[in-house]
Amino acid sequence: MHRKLAVLILLLAPAFAFGGGSHFPVFIKDIKIESDFSFIFTAEPNTKESEWKEKNCSLITVEGFYDHKKWSSYKRPMSFSLHKEALNKLLKAKGSKRSVRLGYIGLGLLQNGKCRYKSKGLFLEQGLVFSVYTSI
């Protein structure tokens, strides 16, 4: 009995490792938005406040789009209107001396090379911009 329970816990442990998320202060250096869906932005981690999740990244690039098919059944936190609000917050922050908190939930920023990430949607929650890639 105990052995079966231990095996079950070991099998489920990797799934728990992807839960949660985090957020970091960044300065938005550049952002391009195409048709409200796809976007790409470059940000500089504010290392005076907190280290970025990947070491030695003086700039990060996040590229993505709002995946209508994936998020169509979600009401919160993923919605097209919250995605547009998050993009607007990033646009307003471009070139500002104030940092924006950029976060992810689970695998919300899928690494795609050194200091490069993919996203399938953004949302705004309590003033923070979060990225999501896999189901919430």
C-alpha cells in the first residue's frame, strides 16, 4: 500500500513542478502589436529589484499571439479583452523609467532560445501582466 502511494506521488511530482508561477520587474524597451492578436516585445529585467528567471539576460524577447481557439472556453483569467488590456499596459510602459511586473503561470513563458520566450496570450491581473502558454 505505502509503495503504491509513493509511486503515485513520484509520478505526479513533475506535474506539480509546473504549477504556480512568478513575476518580475521589467522595463519595456520595444513592442510591436499586429491586429490585436500577435505581439513581440523586448524588455530589460530590473535587476536592482529582482533577478530574472533565467540568469545573464540583459534583454528578453517575448513573442506570441492570443490563441482564440485555446482560450475560447475561458472566462477568467483569459479573455480577449484582458489580453488587449495587458498589451495596452505594455504599450504605455514602453520607454518609461518605471518598471512593469511581468509574470507567468505554469509554463506561461515557454523558452525558445537564450532569453527568448513564446506566449499564447496575456492577461492583466491586479496591475501585473501575466503570460500563459498551456492550459490554466
